Amino acid sequence: MSLQVLVTGACGFIGSHVCEALLSRGDTVVGVDNFNAFYDPSIKEGHRALLEAHPGFSLVRGSILDEAVRARAFASRPDVVVHLAAWAGVRPSIEQPALYQRENIEGTVVMMDSARAARDAAGAPPRFVFASSSSVYGGQTKVPFHEDDPVMEPVSPYAATKRAGELLLFTYSHLYGLFSTSLRFFTVYGPRQRPEMAIHMFARKILAGQPVPRYGDGSTARDYTYIDDIVSGVVAAVDRTTGPAFRIYNLGNSRTVRLDELIAAIGRAVGREPVIQPLPDQPGDVPLTFADISRARAELGYDPQTPLPAGLEKFAAWLRHPTSPTGL
């Protein structure tokens, strides 16, 4: 049976891919996006045009903090809310913590509040899927990271807002019966990746013959996850109707890659030798991320299929031809 799904952040990197996946299987999608200036809004406009070519998609343009925008979005009476909208990025959050608190924490609260008020004929609110982040694990060194690990020491305002969202989601689940899933994304990359994100930025600099900024000695490591694998986990969470009323899942590739190895791999994918610009460590960066995905595998059927070299090849192909079927 097809679903009515409300997706916030619908025209962003992850959101546009999630919307496409839902539409392709026959769901109806109402997207919300405010096309803010975090990066060039014309990029999101390209994603919008792609989505609006599908008859099952409609867009509500505006901020989720605007009550009228939320009212228009929830008028569709969604079965599921996928809340992806947020101001992203660890480093920018250090410069503007109040902005991140308002957009990410208040934005999440008002979305949950609208969801709890939008009950169906049986009195149940729509299911709620929340995009959290691996950054909530902070500087943890015990690996791999498991959902039950303590996450009480976020090292950036962005991470703190995502952990706050998880805690509030638990509260709404407990008090108001909001059936909720929180997904901790681990460094998502692929076609349409935001231009300031590391893989996209590094690839463009390498192709232009410009130095690649490498913070630290290159030993920091990340669990890089290809967009198609992330989307498969999000769609599985959309379909989750049984199990705990509140559940957290890691969505990662469950493999780690050092920064220096990543830069070299991007160079191979784009066919150019990187030139390295060594820089000091960045405040807010963590030394390592590494997802234990056993819970998501067992309960969601999550099974990432894309190793980093294959994912980088797909990303490089999109970067060369961004209007191809795998691009915009």
C-alpha cells in the first residue's frame, strides 16, 4: 500500500534522493524546503525541478519554523514524517551556535508538535523519522560505535543539536505516542553532495589543480556511506511499524578510511594526483567514526552495498556530467 509521506529538507542532498526513492515505489510525497543560503540555492532549485517532474510530488516552500508552512504541509495528512531539514556542518555551527539551536532544536520540536496534533481517524499521529548524526558520539574511541553507547559529550553545537533532537523525540514518543525512529547518518556522500562537504570540495580542487586542505596529520578516519545505502535505510525506517515506539539506528558503511587515504582515493577516481596543503587540527573534529550496524541490519534489513572506491567512481562520473541520470 502506498504511503503519504511528508519530507522536510526535501530539495537537499539526502532529501532529494529520499524523495525520489519514495516516489519511484509509488508513494505520494509532500516536500518542505526553505532554499536557504547555506549553499547556492540554485542547486536546490535543480533538485526541485527534478522532483516536480514527478506527478506524486508537491512542494511547500518555506521554513518549518513558520506555522503557516507547517499547516500547509500537514494538510496532506501524512502517514509518515521524514524530518531531514537542519542547518548542517560541524564547523559552521561553531561560528553560529544560536542559529543551529533555533533551526535544529526548535525546528525539530515544532515538527514533532505538529505531528502529534495531526492524528488519523484512529487517533494515532503519523510515524516520525528523524535524521540524526554520527557526530553525537563525540570523541569516543571505543569502536565500533553502538546505539547504546553513552553520548553525553558532543564536541560541537551541531552534534549537541542532533543529540537534543533524539532526546526530545524520545520524550514525544513516551508522552504522546509518536512512533519514532532516529537515524544516525555516518558521513554521507555521492551525487548531489553539498559543495562544501569534504569529498565534493576535495574532488573539485584536485580537478582544478589546487591544493587540498588536509587538517591534521591525515590520520583522522571516517565511516563514509554512499547515498544509495543511506536512502535504503531511510526507506526501511519509513516502513517500520513494529518494535519499540522509539528506536535509534546507525546507518553507516561499517568501514573506516583515513583522511590521507580518502584524498588519495579521490585522486584516483578523478584521475589526478592531489597536492596536499597541511593545516592544523580543526576544533570540533573527532578522530574517528565507525558504525556498528548490527541493529539496523537485524531490524531494518539494512545492508550497505557500496564500498568507497565504487562510490567515489560514481561520484566522479556525476561530477563530470552533473546532468546525467545519476546527477541532476
